[in-house]
Amino acid sequence: MVHYPGLINARGGVMRHLFELTKDQKGATVVEYGLILALIFLAMMGGVVAVGQVTSGMWNNVSSEVRNNT
């Protein structure tokens, strides 16, 4: 049997500890920051992909023009 001294006490046991965890807002804040960072990352990746496609098209046009004019 594993003993968790801070988890089980004489005045409420596990249920009291779980109830106290539901009141704790620190974990929720970390999750919210994680979601915000994930959305920022996705937006940045979308921007990089869009710029990459435009740039690739531009260089393909330059290459075609150089081939046609030489």
C-alpha cells in the first residue's frame, strides 16, 4: 500500500482534497495560456505557409521569364 501523507487526512480524506483541487485556478490559467500559445503558433504557421506559396510563385515567374528571354 502506498502512503500519501498530504493527501489523506483525518478531516475529509481524499474527497476533501479533490474538492480543494477543483477550486485551484492555477491549473486552469496554465491551460488557457497553452491554448493561446497554440492558437498563436497556428496563426504564425498559416502566415508562413501563405507567404511561402506567394514567394514560390514569384520565383517561378522569375525563372520562366529568365528562360524565355535568354
